[in-house]
Amino acid sequence: MEEKIAVVGAGSTKFRPDTSEQNWKELMFEGASKAYTDAGLNPRKDIDSFVTCAEDYWEGFSIYDEFVPDQLGAAMRPTCTVCGDGLHGLAIACMQIMSGMVDVVAVEAHSKISDLNTYNDVVLFAFDPIYNRPLAGHPYYVAGMEMNAFLNGSGNTEEQCAGVVSKNMTNALKNPLAAYGKRVGVGDVMGSEPMFSPAKKLDIAELVDGSVVLVLARAEKAKDIADNPIWITGFGWNSGTPWLEGRTWGRASYAEEAAKMAYKMAGIAEPRSEIGFAEVDDKFSYKELMHLEAVGLAGRGQAGNDLENGRFHADGDLPINASGGSLGCGNLIEASGLHRALEVVLQLRGQAEGRQLNDVERGLAQSWRGVPTASGAAAIFER
Amino acid sequence: MSFTHWHGDMEAQYIYTAGIAGERFFRELKDNGKLVGTRCPKCDITYVPPRMYCEKCFAELDEWKDVPLEGEVVAHTEVHVDIEDNKLAEPFVIGFVRIDGTQGGLVHYIKAPEVRNGMKVKAVLKDDRVGSILDIEHFAP
Ligand SMILES: [Zn+2]
């Protein structure tokens, strides 16, 4: 990447299933205030542009972007909303800097999903209205189908997926932001209620509220603002076919392509030896294994074995989701990807407290937009 | 302590247009009990459901092809809960069936004593059809 861009501020609320006392604007204000304090910047004069990531139906507003500026310190300033995951927003923020128009950009993503009483119905509303929606039912069946095809095609097993849950929920015990930290064994997951077989209750990340904000700056500014700038050296995004009928079931092509784009920008030829740790999407347990294979951090059909050999544990060669991921922290909807970026930044800064990884230099954050999408993004961060 | 909330809901109704390709698909299904797809000769892809453009090369497609009611299970799941997360008395199986001779297929209910990927199944049609994906009752061996 020619233009050097750094993360100079990072902030987040805790992730909580219930935030009844705080409205969505206050949640965003809290995340933003923490990030601006961390950066030592006043948003009313030091930040040139603001990007937030949101989707009207999650929020419960038509034209949600109108409701964004005040709680971010962005009133009467250049502001835009990206209808995508937090890493899509990060990519837009980077490109605004690369264009030369601005020097410092704040990017925000959040979930106030506890305000939505009919989450499953909104997810079902994301299906093709004519070919898929009339079949009705709980929309997560698509993840059950995909898990079935992935396990059948790759040779990874249900027990290995349960191992992902055990690892991530246990990792979350060391993350003060996480909502679902718990000591859970493979047997507990295997014995949890069948939902969308082979997916069981504990294979599925629970929803959670929270707001995450990163402040980015071009190199010349970054060095003045931060003692510990974390450099964004590559990013990418991709969408596969939205047609359920046109997909290669069991393969995360969007993640392959998004990672390829980010690796190319970062000059990474051999991700397995060049990336020290990663935060990858695990909204369903199998997705972590599928995404690791897609982004080239595990061989085809090998992610489950690698997991069982301890490679992805916090003390392994390639720690994955040391934060606890979505399984341990909760499903943050559009903030999921930005949370992964936040964790990579904290690890590279050496600020990950009890879950700090040793000697990390470069990490990957990877996102997926959830059922029923085939869309995602990726970003590379370096110290 | 309970916090103040305002309950909101949204009246939003749509009439989704089936479109040029969808119109023909649903008419064939309703009137003739047949499945049809469109083919891209350049990419040698047959789309089911039919599309009037090729996703791969972006060509406009006008080559129509009758395709069989038979296909193969590619992915499936047994669903144990309803959309309100309540446990179903009777779990059901839903899956993706690749229609023979095509690169597409349909997502639908599958009824069989034991569903496996790779299993050959056939669309079971309703007698009274209205031009909807529910004109197919389910797929079965
Ligand atoms: Zn074509």
C-alpha cells in the first residue's frame, strides 16, 4: 500500500446482551468518546470525516444515516453511512485518506440488536422474496445447510466445530469486553440442543449490543497523534452470489477473494508463515474453520486437525480469536468485523491485558455479514 | 428496575415482481408442471432458477431449456425450531437440490426416511398450482 495509514485511536463499549438503560445514540457516544480520548483528539476540530456502518432494518429507522452525526461529534461535518460490516467501513475510511481529501477519519460500527424484537424475521426478510422466503421457517437453516456441506466436503468434523466453541468461549473469560466467556467442553457443545443439524445451540453465537470506534490517520499525522500507531497495510472486500441456488455450498469464496485482495496490497505471499495471529468470523462454529481454510491460514480440510493439535489456541503457533470471537464476545452484527480489527490493534499495541499474545507483529481481521449473505471483508494490521 | 421504552412497528408491504425470467419459470411450473432454466452458451452454464443475464460473463440470456424435476441433494439440514425459537414437534429437512444437467437448483423441503447428500430426489408437485415456489410440495426420492 503506497499511502501509509495508521490506527491512532481505538475504543469500545463492553459487549452486553442487554443495554436497556442506554439508547443506541448513547452507546455510540460511549464507543466514540473512548476512541477519541485514546487518540487524544477532539472530534469537533481534529477529525475530518466520519464513517458509520449500519443497516436500516437492524436499527429500526428509515434513512438511518440521518440519525448518526450528533453522537459521533460529526454534526455539520462530512459524514457517511456504509450499509455493510465494520471492515467495509474501515476500507472506505482508508480510501478517503488515500484519495487525499482528508487526513483523519473516524469509523464506527455498532449493534443495538436488543432493540429489535423480531430479529429472525428481519434476517428472513434478507432472503429472495420469491424463491426462498415463501418456504419461511427460522432463517438460520441456511447455516445448517452450509455446515452440513462444509463438513461433508472438507472432512472436518462436528467435534472439531465444538472444539472451536470451547476454545473461543474459554478465551473470552480473559476478555473484559466479552459477554459469553464460559468454560465449555466439546461434550457440552455436542450435547447441546439440536437446532439446524448439524448445528447445535452452542455452535451459534448469541446476539449482543456494543459500539466499536477506530480513528485512522495518514502517516504524517499519525506519528504526531499516537505513540503506538498500528499500520493498516492491506484491506479487501468481496461478495459472492446472493443466490442460494448459485453457490458453491461449503466454500467461502467471498473470504478467499477478500483475503487475496488484502494480501496483495500488504505484499503477503505466504499467509501461513507471514501472519502471526488472526481474528476471523465465527458467528457459527464451523465458520471459523471454513474461513481459516478460505484465507489460507489452514490447508483444505485441515483446519479441524490444526485446531485439535492446539495450533489455534492462545498458546499455539497461530492464535485465532484470542478475543473470544463472536462465540465468546457475542454476535455484534455489523460491528463484528470492527471488533475483530479492534482486537488485532489491542494485541499489536500490547494492550490485550490477560489475553495478550507474545511477540505479535502482524495480524489479520476477517469478517462475514452473516446469514444469508456471501459477503465479507479482510484487513491486515502491523506494528 | 424497568426502563422506559416505546414500542414501534413498521407497516411495509411489497409486491415483488417475478420479472422476465421468473414469469416464465412460474408459468411453466403452474401450467405445465415443468421446470425451466436459461442457458449461457458462452459459459455453458444453465441457470435454475432462470436468469435473463449470465452472472459470469454478463451476457443477456434468451436460450431457454426444459430441465428435469430430478436432482441431487447437495446440502441439507434438519430444522428443530420455528422462527420464534420454539422447539418444533416434528423437525423437518430443508436442503439444496442441484437439478440434473444444470449448475443451479432449488432450496426446498426434502422428505425421505433418511436424507443424505448425493441422494437422488424428484420434485413432488401440487395438483392445484398457483405459480409459486410452493407449487412444489417437496423433493422426495
Ligand atoms: Zn456467461
